[in-house]
Amino acid sequence: MPRYRSTGVLFASLLIGLLGATVLSAVLSLFVGPTSVVHRVLINSFTYDSGLLVLNLIVVTISFGITLNINLLTILGLMSAFYWWKYRL
């Protein structure tokens, strides 16, 4: 019988995978130099900034924006979290 896979568990596992990869890259950056190959391949990140959206409602002003820092460890964390979600016991 197929098991039900909830999207809440998917989002939680992806969030945990992202946080774990972020912590791992921060710890790894403490031990390797900024000019090493490991730092250049695994830790250097590509930054995407969507800009700032300002919503002025006269009484209150709300600002929305998002910045993504993506590196190889982040992608590996996402892939491992998705793999765990899809093939968990």
C-alpha cells in the first residue's frame, strides 16, 4: 500500500536540509582558507536579490524583499533532504 507523503513534512525536511547545509558551510569556512579550492568550490555562494517592494498603506508601510545565497553545499543539503523525504522508511 502506498504511503501518504505530506507536503508539510517535505517543507520541514527541506528547511532542515537548508539549515544543516548552512551550518556546515559556516563551520567549514572556519577551517579552510579563503583561497583554497574547497572554499572556492563548496562555500563561495551566488547571491540573488529580488529587490525591495514597498507597500505604503498610509498608516503603516510594509517592505518585502528576499535574498538567496546559494552554494554547492546548499544544493547538496536540498537534494539529501528531498531524497530522505522520498525514500524514508
